Amino acid sequence: MAGDGYKGGLTPEGKFGCLIGSLIGVPTGMCLLLADALGDCVPDSPCHKDFLLHVLLPSVGVAVVLGLAAWWIAKTYRGDAH
């Protein structure tokens, strides 16, 4: 009965999804941050506003979508082999 407790840790699918989400999400965020910082501004217009809307939310969105897709693909192809 001692081995029936919580085993802890992520599933292999979860690890794969987090890895793919991180490997794609972080560079996407860096590229968007660089583009936002180096972008030219139109005269008489507020410049470099909405970091959250233009950089952070798209980066998180890409990471979440790709992470969930990778998790689903890994779970689908793993099948009943676990």
C-alpha cells in the first residue's frame, strides 16, 4: 500500500507541450518586443504604447496554442503505450 500514493510530476505529453510552447513562445515574444521597440513612430502620435496588447498577449497566445497542440499531438500518437 505504500506505493499507491501520489507519484508527482508531469506527464510526458505535458512536458512536451510545455517545451514546445516555451521554445516557440519566448522567441516570438522577443521578436515582437524588438519590433515594438525599434518601430518608427508617426509624428504627433503616441508612440510605443500598449505593450500588453501588442507584445505580451500575442506571445502568450502563440505559446498556449502551440503548447496545447503539441500536448494533443503527443497524447494522440502515444496511444495506449503508457
